[in-house]
Amino acid sequence: MLPKSIEIKEIVALSRSLLALRENVRDARVDAVVDNKILCDTWERQHSRSSSVLLVLKELFWTTVELNLSLHLHYVPSHQNPADLPSRRLNLSDSKLSPRLWSALQTKFGGSRGHSIDLLSLNSNVQQDLNGAPLPFFSPTPSSYAAGVNVFAQHISFADNSPFENCYAFPPFVLIGPLINFLRQEKARCTLVVPDISPRKYWWPIVQTECSEQFLLAARGQSGALLRPGKSGFVEFGSLPWNLYAFQLRYDEPSSIPAIQDKPVTEGRNVTLTCQASGMPHPMVSWIKPDDPAKIVKLTSEYEIAAGQSVSLHCQAEGNPKPTYTWTPCESVCHESTLNIPGVVSDGIYTCKVTNGLGSDTKHTSVVIASTLINVTLTITSERCNDGKYNQSLLWRKLNETIKEVFASESGYNSARLVNVRYVSNPFEID
């Protein structure tokens, strides 16, 4: 333990600071600004009447030898020392609950053993356990009294009879959101004290949703609820500018559902089913219908397109588990709900089959190339009619040759089909 003399403490602090910065100050000149005149004088004379001061002065000397540096001390009054201000500035974020509110919080959320650790605290504002001793705590900077530095670098998962059995935190407001996320990741149990700031912050609906219980610690305008740091110790904060709430967050209880009894119902009647799920945070509940065989609910029976165009066939199915798809015939992606067919040149029948292990369903759809009906009138002088009839096979062969000549320059022409023969008028469907 360091002696109480401020001169000795400052000499030791200077020596250890130089050692901590050894890579930056080695083989260099170091100018240190201090607000302790005795330290400056003893270093300049390299001597002191106090044996204790002389002992730590030797430590500082050997530090300069080890680092091969030239140390020069410069005295400035405390109010002009830029390094002195941070340690003397009073910060409202270091406020703490009054003993009355802390006692109420211990009674409400502390349980039989009280809260077990203060997650964000300082030596000065750490809360006390049921026996009046300071709680273990994590500090933002190294401290000989702290259980660790920086709560976000710790593992605080809940376990019975562990230091993290029932955590407490009254964090700086900017750390509320990150702390909630950290507690969720660690599956921790924690009492969180936060203000209801207006306008409400993004974390407010999160604590409202994920808490197992909450209560109003102090109302807006109330005095004596908080203690803030002052020059002579902690003093009353004054009138609260917002409501102050305590939330119990529990991320340590996994979701569970008790057995659900079968419920007989008459076909066609309405029925109400109840699911009472437990867990912390409160679990979200969703319903699905099990054992539902795959079934095709929508498939267009026919697609009519122009020759050479592409077409997409859509098959919509239901089922639980989710059904899988199979298209036939298929030359590319065959196991999606949509079958894409590029550059169709002929009619075709396609089959969609869905299955999910509980059943299957199959439906068909046709792809038809749209056609134009053309009436062709031909005068035939080289054929004879026997008993009032034409030789249709011979007639069709000659007509087909003629049609091919007529449509030879048409890129969209594919084929012709004989529909009927009547007298000398022959209608043809051109595909």
C-alpha cells in the first residue's frame, strides 16, 4: 500500500507513468508538468531529508537510467495544470441512488440475498450489500478495489450463487442501449435503472418489452432521489427532470411450452386454442398447422404465346412442411415454383409435381403457340374427282407444297394443318 504523503504518491505515479510509456520516451528528453513544488525541488537537488521521499526518488532515478531519458520537471499551480482538471471535474453521470431508493430497490428486486454486483461503478459511488459492505463492481478504469475493468470485456452469464446471480446497473445514459444488448448476449439477470427521457430513446421500448417486471422509483420533480458528487462528498441531486424507473431484465430463462391437450371439435365449428409459453425475455408465439400434405392451389391450365417467345409457368402450392417442386419436361431449373421456358417453338404439356413427405399433388398445364386462321381458295384443273370425291392425301401434299412457297419469306411460319375439304375452298390453320 502506498504511504499517505502526496509527494511520495506523485513521485511513484510519475515513475510508473514513464515505465508505462517506455516505448515512447526511451532515449529521449521528457518535460513533465507537475503542480507539486516539493517534487520539483527534490528532483532538482536529487536529495531529500525524508527517507521515504528519498526512497521513491531513487526509484524514479533508476527509471530514467533504465529508459536512458533526460527528465525535466516544471512547476505550475494546480489551476493551470492541464492534467489536473479531469481528476477534479464533477460529473453528473457519477450520481447514485439515495440510500432510501437503494433500499426500496433491494426490497423489490434484490431477493433474499440482495444484488450481487454493480456492473458500472466507481470507488466513490458503488452501492452496498445487505451487510453494508460495498458491492463488487466493474470500473471504467483500473482500480485496486474493483472486481474488473470495463463490464463489456467481462463474462457475466447468470448462475446460482455466482457473483452475477443478481446484477445491478445504473449506467451513464449513453451506455444504456449497448448495455442492454450486452446483457442479452450474456444471458444475464440484471436490475437496470433508467430515466424516462423525453423524447424517448430507442432503447425505451426494448426494456419495456424485455423486462419481467418494472416499477417507478422516483417521479419527475421529486427531490432527494439521487445523490450527485460534490466537493465535500455526495449531495442531493435536486429536483428530478424525468421519471426514474427500475426494470428487471432476465435473459437466463429459455422459452418453454407445457403440453397442449387435444381439443375435439365438430367439423365446420370455430375453435380457440391456447398456448401458455414461458421464458425470459417473454417469448414470441406463432402457430402453424402440422401434418399438412402438399397441395397445388393454383396453376394456369393453358398459356398461349407467339412462336419464338419465352414463357414462365407458375405453380403455387401449400403444405407443412414446405413442399418441394419438380417440373417435367425440364431442361434448366426444375425444382422451383416457376419454370422458365425460353424461345418456345412448339406446343407442349408441362407437369408440376409438389411433395413434402406427407403427400404429393400433380397438375398439368399446356403451352400453345397462338395461330392465325387463313382461308385459302385454290382452283385445281389437273385433278379429277372420282364419284364426287377428291384423293385427299394427294390433294394435301400439293396444297402443302403450295403453302410453303407462299410463306417461304415469312419468318414466323412453322407448319400447316388440314382442317377440312369442302368443294374447292380449303381453310388452313397456320401455326
